[in-house]
Amino acid sequence: MAEERNEDYSKNDDAKTITGHYIMDGIPKFTGDELTYSSTKWVQDIDDNAEIFGWTGQQKLIIARRSLAGTAQLWLRTEKVFKTYDELKTALQKEFPEAINVKQMHEMMSARKKRADETYYQYMLIMKELGRRAKFPDYVAIQYIIDGISDFESNKLLFYGVTTYPVLKEKITLYEAFKQKTKKQDATRRDSRPKPAKVIYPVTSKVQPRCYKCGECGHLSSNCTRGVKCFRCNSYGHIGAECKRSSSAEISKERKCLS
């Protein structure tokens, strides 16, 4: 009997641990800096879960403290120790009020664009939460959502006239499928294009150096052993101005004799 009782306690403890982890994962961290998650929404999440799972006041206080992060957690460290959940809730809502600057929210939603690292549905939900917190009519927030999708206006005609989120969700599903199909077609079109012929250029022989003294190829003037060449007699060792031959006729006669 004692062993069975111990097993029952062990199972209950495991169930509480699993339930505790699940609950903590289900409550977003409140930082006080995130405009999409207000202090009022955080309190509502705590109270709703407390009602569902039957938390005691002490459990609510523990879970509420653990769900704070960032600026809100720093604030908690500098405050007195709150002994009840109601004390913590009241102080936190006073420190991070629900007040919204409507002009700032309009500017932020206008500047917010769909990012490459998020799906269209995720982008819609984030903008939806911003619009709800700013208390904008749905059709106003939806227009901001459509404007934040970077694409040609002709491709976004699908969203024309959408004023409710259920319809927007359906349109976004169709639009995302359209974009994926277009992307595959573009990739197939690029692969099917004829590739340009490879141009083979003739291999040219390496240009040999020429000596500016003797005029021969294959060596530089610094390595020349013949010396300068006379352009009158084609002999080496002197230039034309210093040539001692009497005339060009004599030079031509000597060349004929040599031939």
C-alpha cells in the first residue's frame, strides 16, 4: 500500500511539473518594451490561466514574477518584495500603463513592413495585435497590413475590399500560394534559358624581349654581348654617325661580294 501511495505521489509530482512547464511556455514574457504585449494583456493572461488551472494566490505570484523579463524584470529587482499577486499586478500596471500615443501607433504601423524571416500569417497577427492595442478599427489596421507587403500593386489586387480578419487570412493564404508558384516558375524559366557559348580565345605566344642596342630578340640590353649596331653597315660596336665606311656605294659593293 505504501509503495502504491508513493507511486501515486510521484505521478502527481510529474504531472504538476509537466503542467507547470506547459503553463510557463503558454504565457509570453512581459518586458514592458514590447508594444504588441501590454501590461493589461499580461494581467489578463495570468488571470485566465489561474482560473483554468485553479492556481492559488501564491502560485499566481510565483508565475507572474517568473514571466517578467527585460525592463520589467529590472524594475521588479529595484522594488520592494511584493507579498501578494494583487500588489504586484497593481504596481506593474502603474509602472507600465496602458496609455497609447495614437499618432505614434499610426507612424509605427505605417513603417512596419513584412520581414523576410516571418510568414505572411505571422506578420498579419503581429499587426493585428498592434491595431487592437491602439484600438484602431479592423479595416484601418488591415489597410496597414496590406500596405506593408512589398510587392507590385497589381499583385495585391487580391486584397482589394478586405475589411475583416477572417477574409484577410483566406486572401493571405491564396497570395502566399501564388507567390510560391511564381517563384518556382521564375526558377524554371531561368534554368531553361540557353546558356551562352563559351568563347575560346587563341593562345598567343609570349612576346620575347628585344634588345634596344643590337636590335635582336631574346635578350635585354643589359645582357647584350654584341653592343650597339650600325644601321649603315650592319656591324656591331659603333653607330651610323661614327661609321668609317666611305659611302653607301662602297657598303653595297662589299655586300655583293659577300653574297
